Amino acid sequence: MSTPRFDAIVIGSGPSGSFAVKELTAQGLSVLLVEAGPEIFPKDFDPASKPKKPWPINIHERAWATLTGQAIQSRAAFFKGFMRKFYVNDREHPYTTPKDAPFIWIRGRQSGGRAHMYGRVLLRWTDTDFKAKSTTGQGVDWPISYADIAPFYDEVETYLGLYGNNDGLASLPDGKYVGSAKLSPSEKTLKAAVEQRWPERHVVAFRSVAPDPKRMMRPLREAIASGKLSVRYNTIARQILTDGGKATGVELVDRNTGAVSTAEAGHIVVCASPIESVRLLLNSKSADHPNGLGNSSGNLGRYFMDQLPVLAMGRFPQPKEAWTGDDSQPADPFYGSGGGIFIPRFDNAGTPASPGHFGFQGVFGRGTAAPGEHLDLMAMGFGQMQPHEDNRITLDKSKKDRWGIPAPLIRCKINPEDEKTLANEEQSFIDMVTEGGGQVEFMGSPRGMREWGRGAYPKADPVSRFFFRLFFKRVMVMGAAIHESGGARMGHNPKDSVLNQYGQCWDAPNVYVTDASAFAGAGVSGTTLTIMALTVRACRHLAGSLKR
């Protein structure tokens, strides 16, 4: 059974897919959106589903999720039981890893993808991020610069309504804001201490968007309202079909019935998230593309990365100024309050005396305590992983998912230069907290875990703390940052890359890939804003080529 021919098919409805359908329909194209999971409604965000008194360590929720099919998903650092419906069932979606390179793949299959689970922090990248050449000599610089993407950053931020402050930092360019963002009194104390001691380091407030009360990303809503978009939920893209080297459509599998169909289109835009997108391209073999679509150079799947994760907890002295809460964004009954700090890549990053290819995101003193008591701090560090050809995604011929599609084999192993970055990342955070008068009491990364003072989660019961320590080494491995990228990197020529500067496949120019699989480097800030901006840029190029 075939569906009508469309101008374009977009695969995936997350941040990249939502902006893709919005841009293409706005340009007058007829578009089919293929989403592997179900449609999500406001009723799926019932505040009553939240526990009245959350556990400091939700071991019980994680154990129940493990028993019912989410053994991997429940290892997400900030997994919450009331949001488990937004994570996949691992039994239906298997994958494999080498024994010496564990990787946790956190993912969601529903309208909006992982947009329902991320922190909504949107940060710009700089020209430093767009330089991916590493000490291994295996990286390539992006074929774009900050100047190429800056107008699209402006557009996306203005469209979504970003809250933030003009900080004037070279390492974190300012954006377009609808309102300011607040620091807690503790965060102000940390900022003053760090910036006085290390002028090249900066502590800034989150730059984030408020949760959408309609629970569907605005660009997807507008694309549907255009009348130019058809949506097929619960529909899995199994293979991109080609003829004479160019794509002609997509082979689809019904998630519930297993029925197979095809949809035809003049262009395909792949937005399924890095591992899924690479998996789809590898599975799209044909006489014209015997090793997978876009793999004539042998680079498809290679140079896969995630950011190097560090989790830290501790306590911070309570300032004289009382914390009255963060009212900089509209309150949300389901997600609760947001806000926090980001410490971007240091201004002197990469110099021998002070390497700083990492950043930190966290919250300091955003709670209450009795007079004289310390306040809690929690932070996540994100280090820049170096691209390496042996870190790659391939297909595991011995394992298939519920729908008979080969499962991905994921290798994302830390190399010696990454070990050095992690060590510097950990020590730098300890130094900054100590300078501000606080104490790091727990720190964990793929290098292991350490505790001082009260240790991790001091307010939790002993049993929960025991299991936290027991299983932590299975949680803080690669993949924990949930900022995976690469595998179909863009570049200057088809010999060492899969895509050109617009995310256009060298081997099949009517196929675009606009999620983070197109990234040539890992960066240290979140990937979502850059994904959105690259998608708008790519889809405008696609529409322009049709008009030309």
C-alpha cells in the first residue's frame, strides 16, 4: 500500500523534526511527518500523578521501572517515575555495546520526542565549538562558522521565547530574550567568588524556555494548522528507498499491527536523533548504496560522541539574603520551577596552563533551610569528547527490535585525552565550589565516584543510599549526558564526511539529516538550540532549491 506523493517526508517529531515541518510547510511544501510513537495530549501531564513527597533517591520508582521493561531508561540521572511514560520500553528497543564500553541510551518515542524530558536550557555554540580537530588528528572542522548559524539562533530564540540575560561572554554568545533570568543568593555568592578568583571563568543564569502549556511544541502545532502537514503516529521508518542514487520514499512499519507500507516524496529529512538516524541510514541498503545510504566514504556511523558526564552534590553556606523563589518564568504545575546556573567553557580554554573544554549546569541553594544551616547544591558537568573513528554505530545482525529491524551496536569509549578532560573537569568544579565557601560531598563520573563529609543524598534513608552507591557505576557511564552527537557528520568534502554544510547527503542530495548526528564535534553546551537552528537553515535551503 502506498500513500500519496509528498514534497518531503520528515522522520521524527522531536525538536529537529518539529522545526523541520514548521519550516517546510511555511514554505508551501506538502509534508508527511512520520513519528514512531503515539500522540501526546495534555492529559498525559496530570500534576496529580506526581508524588506529594518525592523521595530524595527514587530507588523504588527505578526498581519498578526496571522490572517492567525500562532497565536502561531508569538509569537516567534525573529519572522520575511519574514521567516514565515518556521513555521507551527497553525490551522492545534493544541495543548492544562492547563489554569494555558501556553506554546508556536514554530515549523517548512519542510526539515531541525527548522534548518532554529535557531541561529546556538552550545555549548557543561558538566558533570554538565549531572547531573539532582533536589531538588524535581524527576530527574535522565544521563546514560552517558561528556567523553562518547566528541568524538562525536569533530566529529560534525569538520564536520560542527565551529567558536569559545579556552576559557579554565570548565563550557563550548572548541571545534574544523575552525576559530576564534570576540567580539565587547562593548562586550570586558563587558567581562573585569564582569571577574574582578566576576572571576567565563565568557563572551565568540559565537561558531557557518555559514549558508549553499546550504540551505540543509550537512549531509542530503551527505546521498542523497550516493544512500542509499529514502526520502518521505509531509509524516506524524502516528504510529509505532509493532509485538511481536518489531517495524516492520511505518504507514504513505500523507500530501496533506490523503492517508494512511505503510513502513517496521528493525529499527526505531525517530527524530521528543521532543513533536512530544512523541506524536508519545504515539499514537503507540498495544496489546504489550497498553499505548504507550515505556511506560511500565509509564514515557513516563513525565519530560518534557524547559529552563527558560528571555528577556532583554538596552543600553551600546560606547567604544573609533569603531565597524567595524564581518567578522569572510562568509557573508550571507539572514540571515545577526551573532556573539555575551555567558555567561555560573558560575563556582561556585549551591553553596548557588551564584547559577548560567543559561546562557545568546546576542549582545552588534553590531551597529552604533553617538559619545557620547549609543549602544543597547539585550540578552536572559536560566535557568535550574528542572524535575518534572507532567510536561508531553499526548494525548488530544477531539482535533485532520488536519490529524485526536490526538493533544498533554502539561503541562510545573514552580515550586517554578524554580521561584528562574528565580529571580537569572534576577538579575545576571542586576548586570553584570551595572558593565560594561550599563543599563538594559527592562526585561521580565514568572514572568512578568519591564522597566526602555527608556523602551523596544525606537526607535519604540508609537502604536507598546503599543501592545508590551499588548501582552508580552503571548509571554514570557514557550516554549519561544525553547529549549524543555525530555518526553522520557534516564536512567540507565527501571523502571524510557524510553531509555537506546544509546537512545534505553527499551520496543522495535529496536526503537531509538535521539532528545531532550531523555534528562534527561534541561541544560543551547543550545541543538542542543548535539542532533547531541547523534544521531551520537546512529546510530553508531545501525549499529554496525547489524554487530555484
